[in-house]
Amino acid sequence: MKTGLLGRLRSKAGEINRDLSALAIAFKRSDVPLPPKIVAAFAVGYALSPIDLIPDFIPVLGYLDDLVILPLLISLAIGMIPAKVMAECRELATGLWKDGKPKRWYYAIPIVAIWLLPIFVAAKNIFFRD
């Protein structure tokens, strides 16, 4: 019984990983309308963001957003993208990660820059006051 549940959870986690990669690919495609692109970008950004709606250090509730909000965002984005396009993106996403490393790591640069900007502004305001 435990092996079956654990196996299903691992399978679901793998699907979420693949779907997030597929949403990142779909975001770059020109044949995807703007509203699904916005939802896909929000879902991928939320998944990669170190900031959660509910902090993870709060017992039980901390992981609630990862277990509920993220899958809902992914499902919403997938539902908005045409099925044929999503199937192509999923196929491309299957080969995106090789040996646990992304082939295109430089896609993380904008996300890192977005998070470094407020840190830089806050540090500037704290250390360089007039």
C-alpha cells in the first residue's frame, strides 16, 4: 500500500516538473494567446520563487500552497493552452532536463535579476541613507 501511494506521488511530482517545463516552453511560443502566457508565466515564476504566500516554516500550512496553489495554477494554464500546442510543449519538455541539470540554465538569469533588484534597493536604502 505504501509503495503504491509513494509511487503515485513520485509520478505526480514528475508530471508537475514536466508540466512546468512545458509551460515555460509554451510561454515562448507565438501561437499561444496572451492570457495563457500570463498564467503560465505566473505559475512558473511562483514555482521558482523563493517567496511563498504561506511561509514554509509554518507547520502543515506552510506546504499547503505548494500542494494546492501551484497545481491549480498549472492546471489553469494547461487548460487555457490549446491541447495540440501543450502536447508539443510536453514532448519538448521531456528532454529539457538531462542528468538532473537543465540544458538551458541561463533562463534563470531573469528570475535571479528580478529577486536581486529589490534586495539591492533595500540594501541601498539601509546602508546609504542621507
